[in-house]
Amino acid sequence: MNINDAEICVPWAKPYFGKEETDEVQRTLGTAWLSQGVNVARLEARLSELIESPYAIAMNSGTAALDVALKLFAVQPVDEIIVPAFAYIASVNCVLYQGATPVFADVDPLTFNLSVESVEEKITSRTRGIIAIDYAGQAAPWDDLRDVAKRHGLFLIEDAAPALGGKYRGKDLGTLGDIGITSFHAAKTFTTVEGGMLFTSDAGLAERARMIRSHGESPSEKYRHLELGNNYRMTDLHAAIGLAQFSRFTDVLQRRQEIAEYYMNGLKEINGLEVPTVLPKNQHAWFLYPILLDKRDEVRKLVTQAGIGTNISWPYPVYRQPYLEKYFKQPCPVSESLCRKVLCLPMYYQMTVPEQDRVISALREALGSIRSTNEKEE
């Protein structure tokens, strides 16, 4: 059976939309103003308050927010930007949009976030900045990364696309770099279906970000364009969905924490898999629940046949993507290993205990079946 053909009873992700979203969307449709307007401004104000960021600028995707972030630092084609080798492709694409060169650093084997030691090894005279991801919802080592950036005169961008609601030493993720971004994709813990946000404490950067997202247009004179920009505006229709999400966001984070703890207790005694490690200084947002398996692909095939949806985040180090091979210099061994082993389990707000039990049982049976087969072959 092909994995894509299997009947999935427990999906790996499932967005939740209730009456609040329906009411906000219907109210917005009734205003006859659907493009960027008052809803976007309201969403920005609420997110700014939520994570205590002085400025929040809405975009139509997290990728757009990353692109704008690099434009704010005037990244040039001669520049190198350090990025994690274990990352979603958008974190690298935004570097290429500037014509700059991505340099791949390895990650920590416990948190799957940037290794500070690897970052230091990659710094050259051309290095301008660092992009660090809060993988799965857990904070990168921000104190150490800020120290490295300061010593070498580099900017630091926090890619908190998977991490809204998480914290590092009590501080909200998205606010720990010189600029932070997040994503509101449909699978995320907080969604506008598609969308993103850029966070900064600098008023000048905030003003430029608002211009760049709207074709570089002057905030005081329409059709006068002060710099090269793009159409990265969020619509009021998408913002309406986000505004409704605030009513349950605290509950969503709490429920995902409960799901993670249940997985932790149910999986820790199963031989052949490793559960996530959460550092004491971190409050995990649990966008993903990643486990490690030596026989990941075999296990995934069996649990899919049992009706369990899973996701591999990510199956390749980004430098293994065909169009990025020209930037490849040397392998990142931790990233290579994680890409062979990582499997993300179902995780969503409405997930029930019986569904979790089904996932745990399917994993136990799959690993048991593989062990039995191997013993017979020996």
C-alpha cells in the first residue's frame, strides 16, 4: 500500500474552526472591505500585546515576513547568512531572494535547534547575520546566539514560525532576535489559514516593514513609492479568522501540552524510539511532537496502514535539495541523522485520548513487528 493511498483515521494535523471564526468572517463579509484594513490592524495590536512586542506587522505568509526581515537589514549578494541545515525550505529561500549565500550550520541533537558551536565554525568575513528556528515550538539557545551575534557584529533573526505561545526563560518566542517572525499556516497552533507576522522593537524598522509589504509605498502619500517592495499584505478576511482564534488560544496551548505529556508517558517505555527532550528553561509550544526512530520509514509505513497520519519534518537537510546543492560544502552529521529518523506524530486541539492510545498502540505494534521479523531473519 502506498502511504498516500491509506485511509487515515487519525490525521497528523487538523485545524479547528468554530462559531467564533464563522461569525467574524460573516461580519467581515458584511462590511464590504476584505483587503487589508481594520481587521489587520486589530490583529496586529492583539499579537503585539500577546507576546509583548512593541510592533507587530502582518504579512500574507511567514515566508513573506522572513523576506521583509532580510530586506530591513539590506542584505546584499556578497553576504552570507547562516541558517540551520535542519529547516523548512522557506528559511533558506528568503536568503536566496536577496541574492545572498546561505551557509548551513548543524543543530543540537537534543533540541534540533541551531548548534552554537557549529554557527561559530561557519562565520567568515562575509557573514552578515544568523537565522535561527524554534524547531517544533521549542526555543533555540537565544542567550548564546545573541552573544555570538554581538561578538561578531551580526544581526539575528528569530524564525518562530512554529513557536507562537512558547517561551524562553519567561520571554515570548518571536521577540528574542533583532527581528522575529511567525507563521499562521492552517496547521499551526494559531492560524489565519495563510499569513504571518513580523515582530520588532524598532519603530523605524516597523515603518519600513509596513512600506515593503505594500510595494514600498509611502505611508503619507499614496502611489509614491520610497523603496522596492512587494504585495505581502494580509487580507481582512484572513485576519478575521485570526481574531477569532484568541478566544481559545490559551486552551489550545494547554491542550497541546496535555497531549505532549500523554505521549511522553505512553511512549517512553517503548523500545526503539526516542521522545523529545524539553530543556528546563523552555516552555514548549508543541506545534510538532517529533520522535526519533532508527527504522523510521518501515515504522511509518506500518502505522499509516493502521490509519495513523504522520509527518516528516524534515526528510532532507536543506542543502540536499536539488537547487541548493551548489551551496553545499560539507555535511552536517546531526542534521543528516535527524532527517533519517524524525517522525512527527498527530497533534491537534481536538485530539482525544482514544486517538492518542491508537497512535501509541500502532507504534508499539509496528516496532514489535519489525523486531520479530529481524529476529526470524537472524
